[in-house]
Amino acid sequence: MTTPAKPLQDQSVADDAVAEQAGAPAPGHTEVAGGDDHGPELLGLNAEGWVYAGLTIFLLLAFTVGKAWQRITAGLDARILETRRSLDEAAALRVEAAKLLKDAKSRQAESANDAKALIAGATREAEALVAKAKTDASDLIARRKRMAEDRIGAAERQAVAEVRAKAVDAATAASAALIAEKVDVGADKRLVDEAISGI
């Protein structure tokens, strides 16, 4: 089937060549005023004109018969709705993110305040412990000093008592020795009688 078209095409090319040599337009071709050749024309339209005409007819049929306009507007409306939904979701996400950021900042501020309060409380406790330790140390020192003073006083009293006891013992022994030397048996009898009569 394709072989018969080739001789016709060759014939058309041959006719065009003969017509050009003779200076006459080829069959099916019309000469445009001004001498410029814009290609073959049919019903007053060249190839470009027929392309525009065909495209116009196709678009008219598509918009009237195929209701392409409704499909295009429906598609555009759906795209607009999807875009609006995406924008609404983005706005909601932005609001939620701003809320989360605000919450995080408030938690951070609370944490900083809590940390400051903990540091202040720990400082107060440490100062109180240091003051108590100083007071306890001074009380302990005072108690130990009193105990040492009491021990020293007791030791002094015991030493004084021992010295007195030894002095009494020495005085008694010395008195006994003196009495034994100076007093005889007769004087003893006389002293005993005086003592008995004084009772």
C-alpha cells in the first residue's frame, strides 16, 4: 500500500520542478502578491493558517463538547482547595509551634527560677550550718575549758587536802612527840582527872 504513494510523490516533485523552470506556479499552488512564496495554500490558507484553524476548532470542540472548561475549573478549584487546606494546616502548625515555643520558654524560665531558688536555699543552709558549727565549736570549747578548769580545781583542792592532811599528821606527830617528852605519868593522871571532872 505504501508503494503507490511514492510514485505520486515523485510525480508531484517533478511537476514542481518543471513549473519552476517554466516560471509558472505548480499545480495546486497559488502565487502570493508581492512575489514571496510562503508554501502551498488551500482555500486561501497556508500550512500555518491551517494549523491555527485546526487548533481553534479543537479548542472550541474541547470546550463545548468535552466540557473541558468545567474540568479545568474543577481541577483548578480542587487545587485551590488543596492549597488552602495546606495553608490552613501550615498556619495551625505555626500556631502550635509558637505555643510549644512559648511553653518551652516558660519552662526554661521556671527551671532557671527553680535553680536560683535551689542555689539560694543551699547557700542559706550552708551559712546556717557554718553558723551552727561555729556555735557548736565555741560551746564545745567552753565546755572543755570548764571541764579542764574543774579538773584543775579538783586537783588543786585534792592537793591542798593532801598537804593539809600531811601537815595535820606532821603536827600531830610533833605534838605527840612534844607531849611525850614533857609530860610524865603523873601529869597524865592529872590531865585525865581534869578531863573527867569537866564532863
